[in-house]
Amino acid sequence: MSLVLILIGVIAFIVVATSKFKLHPFLTLILAAFIAAFAYGLPSSTIAKTITSGFGGILGYIGLVIVLGTIIGTILEKSGAAITMANCVIKLLGKRFPTLTMSLIGYMVSIPVFCDSGFVILNSLKQSMANRMKVSSVSMSVALATGLYATHTFVPPTPGPIAAAGNLGLESNLGLVILVGIFVAAVAALAGMLWANHFTNIEPDGEGADELKAQNEDYETLKQSYGTLPSPFKAFAPIFVPILLICFGSIAGFPSAPLGKATLYDAFVFLGQPVNALLIGLFLSLLLLKSDKKIEEFSERISQGLVVAAPILLITEAQEEFGLVHKNVNKIYSSNIMIYMYHKNTIN
């Protein structure tokens, strides 16, 4: 029981430190690992070694996947590919279902692009659609935000779900994580869309309402800022080709061997490995580069992607260290129980 109370206390510390005191999650998790280690009664001489032994444990494989996914997302964000994706959804659904259209745009865009960046990029589109379809911008904002967050939190190769898969030991089953995440995210996005429908006739009020109403509503200006927008193939290929390859790689590995055990099997097993699939996606993203000096532009996008990926990698590693403390405690606790049972049986 005391172990559970300590865990609850440490989690409460993490929540308060990050939400109220705005402490960076990386430092918070490191401190939480030390607090948990002392609270659980681990030998003081082994605490630092236990915590540092976890650092780098997950970077060997899943870290590279996170970096590649982040770089691809950065290239898609800077090239205007998100706008192309949004235009495709609008052409598909038209103006009949405004909140569904906005939610689906967010759902698709946030797979390669971070949800906060996606919201900034699509804000002018959202305002323009709200005016054209005579729907409250509050309703459209809710639909866009919930659609963005749904896939951002559930569907790889967005870095967050990849990191979670690594912590759960599912880094070699990302295809399964993607398939499950797509359906779970769809349920979450649908719930967000239904919630957004409650605000279709409600205009912004309260703090920040005037700023919201005064936001740039010229969607054409937004599109022109990106220059020539990429074609749908160029916009979708860098992210959906790797997803399909990862999924087929997982299917090829099923015990029933649906793709056989010959050349086709070998090809999908190789191409379906997340690192290989995302490398192919990275090469496809080169089609989105616009400047005359493509190598320099590509290097700049890589640098930008690494800056974004670094905090995610550090936080993921801090989570691994925090979890390692609990694993060691569980081992000690289990060993003590076994020793107690042994002595009890010996006495009897």
C-alpha cells in the first residue's frame, strides 16, 4: 500500500511542478526519479547509477524514428503541404458539413505536423471557412483543435506516440500502433466534432474575444505566402507512404504469413521497418523543397527538425529513467517476498 501512495505522491509532484510552477518536464521527471528513489528506500549509493543507466536506453532505435518523423513534419509545415491537405478535404466534403470538414482537416494534418503548429497554419483557413459557411468561429476552433490533438496523441510517426510506443516496448510493432491509433483517434475526433456542434451559434466573448475577431481572415493571403503550393501527391506521399510501408511490414510478420515467405515478404519486412520507411518518406519530402539551393534548404530543415526533436528525446529518456527506478523497486520488493516465503516454508 505504501508503494502505491508513494507513486501517487510522485505523480502529484509531476503534475503540480509542470502545470502550476511551469517547470520543464525533463527536469521535473529527473527530480521525480530521485524523489521516488529516496522514498522507496533504494540504497543511496546506487540511486545515481540506477537513474543514469536508463539514459540512452531508448535512443538507440526509437530516437532515430522520432528525429526522422520530426524532420519530415518540419519540411511539410514549411512547404505549405498542410494547406494542400486542407484543400483536398474541402473539395471532398464541400461546405455541407463545416465542423466535420474542419475536424478531418485537423485529423490529417496533425499526423506529420505538430498540433500547435498546425493550428497556427490553419487558423486563417478556419476563420475563412467560418465566414463563408456562416458558422461560429468558436465551433470551428473546437473542431480543428480536437481533430489536431486526436492524431497528435495517438498516431505515429508523430513523435509523442512513437515515444509512448517505445516506453511500452512496442517499438518493433509500430504498424499495430498506427492501426489501433487511427481508430482510437477517429473516435476522439468524432467526440470533439460532436462537442463543437454545440457552439455553432455562439460567438466569441470574454477575454481575448476582440483579438479573435480581428484575426487575419484572408485565406488567399495565407496561400500566397507559401508561393506555389505542392501537389496532393507531393503533400501526402512523405507521410502516408511510410505509414503504409510500416503497416504492410507488420502484416507480413503475422504468424499466418499472409504475404508468404518469399521475395515479397523480405521486401515488406525490410521496407516496413520504421527507420527504413521514414527514410523513404524523408527522400519523398525532398520533392517539397522550393529554393534553387535545395541542399542548403534541406540542411536548414534538418537543423530545425533537430531543435524540435531534442526536447522530445530528452523527456522520453527522463521517462525511461523514472520508470527504471520503479522497475528496480519492484525487483527488490519481489525478491523480499520470495525470501520471506522461503524462510516461512523452511520454518514450517
